[in-house]
Amino acid sequence: MPGTVTTLGLVGALRAFPQRLAARAVATRGGRLRRGITRQTQRVVLGRTLLDKASEADIEARIDTLEDAGIRLMSENGFLRWLHLMETPERAAMSRQSLLDQSRLDGATLDRLALFDAFEHDTEPFSFRDLILAKKYAGLIAGGASWSAVARSVHAAGPVASLTALSLHPGGPQKIYASEGERKRELDGQGLLGLEPPDDDSEEYFALAEQAEESQLYAEATVLYGRCLSVDPSDSVAAYNRANCFRALEENDEAGAAYAQAIKIDPSFVEAWFNYAALLKDEGKIAAARRHLDRAIAIDPDYADAVYNLATLEFDAKNFAEARRWWGRYLELDEDSDWARTASRGIAFIDLNTRRSAG
């Protein structure tokens, strides 16, 4: 049943390790990690490589959308602590409001910096070192640096706590410098992090595949998603996205196989059951489509789109009692939309014909 498994979404690749290793670690805690966002996503981890791949405006828009949807956001370090792979620093007793009052950072900037691990602690309570960092960041931003430049650069010096001993200076919106005597060196998150490259390139392939799909280059996207799966056969989202691209190309056999692959990898992937049902219905395989919609609703009883489509399928098959039952259920989930009005008209039509038949 929904809610029994914690489902985490991943936006932006992790600095710590590849996504498939993170997914295994989440599974050991009885949870599930997927790229991106699905209906079942309860928490979202913001990988720090997002800072290198997206503009500040795009990142802010993503954060706002997720927060508006009521999804809990986690930083990469917060995720590692959730997995018990990183310890929380000690000596923290400062509230978020106290940190704001003393540092003069605004709340949105503080929260964004915390989401990208610019402090020792990813959430309150904060430490005295966090206050020192917050004051430095406030000075940088007042001097013209963007919050994303701060977040991207601070990890270049090693643990962020080490920045408390450095004098930091803005060099425009995208540059941060640290003073070393009379010299300044740039904190460049691209060149000074000293990270080992990941042991596979599935993250890069996935990002390229998403770009191809967004550009409607569906054939290219299927190849790239296929490459992701060859590197990480457990990536259900790559299989699902690949199926959607095949469907856009009207290559239904390949789409069906890819949806089935996504479901085999993750039997609780409700969107895969739903989209496969739509494909099966288009192919005239009504019984199979019904089974897939039934399964989607069993996984997520509040999945209004699946309920509506099942009602429509039953109506088209002249199973009017079932159609009325599912449209009635849909109206419990959606009372005021065009789809709700269509469902109401469908119920009225069935009731009218039932009375005529009875008369």
C-alpha cells in the first residue's frame, strides 16, 4: 500500500557516488531512490552537480515547484546522514531564526545554501561555525556574488568548516576569491575539488538523454537511455523514459518492452503501469489494459488519471455498471475540473439509459 515505502527522488547527480550505488544504499533502509520526481516521491535529494548543470534561475524554479508540492528537500550531505554514511557535526544549538538574525542573510538564500551543503549542518540546529560562514556568505552576496556561485565554490577548499579561517572576497556574480597574505586565489568548484571521477558515465548519458527527449529528438534519446541501462540495468526511470520515447516514435513493440522492463525492475512504478495501459488500449488489447490500470490503482488508490481512464475503458466496452462505479470514484478525487464534468455527464448518461431500459 502507498506510504509503506519511503520513495526518494534525485535531482542532479550526486558528488559522493553514482546513482545506482545510492539506490542500493537506500534499499538497505527499506526505501527506494529514483531519478527525478514521480507521484510517489516523498523526499527529493538535490545532488550538488546540479550547480554545474543548471542556471541559478532554473535551480530556484525547481526548488520552488518542489516546495509548493509539499515535497521535503534534502541536501546531499543530509541524504548521506539519512543513510548513516556521514555523521552530523556536534555542538549545534542555534536555531535557523537566530542564524538569520545574526548573519543578516535572507531566509531564502540561507535555505538554498544549506540545500547545497554550504554549512556544516544541512538543517537546524546550526553551529557557531555555521554562523561564521553565514556572515561571510552575507558579505559575499552583498558584494555582488550570487548564492549559486557561493554554493558552487565553497567546496573547493575542502570541508566547508575550513573556510572559517579564510578571508573571502567576491569577484563578480560568479567568482569567489580567498586571500592568502597579499595574494588571492580563486575558489573554483570545477578545478579544485579533487574528486575522483565516477566509475561509470551513466549520469552524463542520462542528462544527455533528458535533453534529447526535451528537444523531441526521441530516436537519439532511446539510444542514450539504452546506454544508461547497459551501465545500470536497475535504472527503472531510464527504462520508463525510453518507453515514452519509443511511444512518441510510434514504435509500439519497443515501447511495450521498455514499459515491461521498467515494471520488472520496479513493480511499484505506478506511472509505468499507467502508460503501458494506455499503449495497450491504443492497440486494442482491452483486457490487458484493464489489468494494468487495475494494478496502477492498487498501488495508488488516489491516482485520479488511472481511475478516470479505467472508467472510460469500461464505458467504451459497454460495461456501464463498472464505468459508473469508477467515474463515481473519480468524482471523489476531483470535483471541479473539465474531467470531473465529463465524468458527471457519463454517470448521467448511464443512469438515463438504465431508467429507459428498466421502463
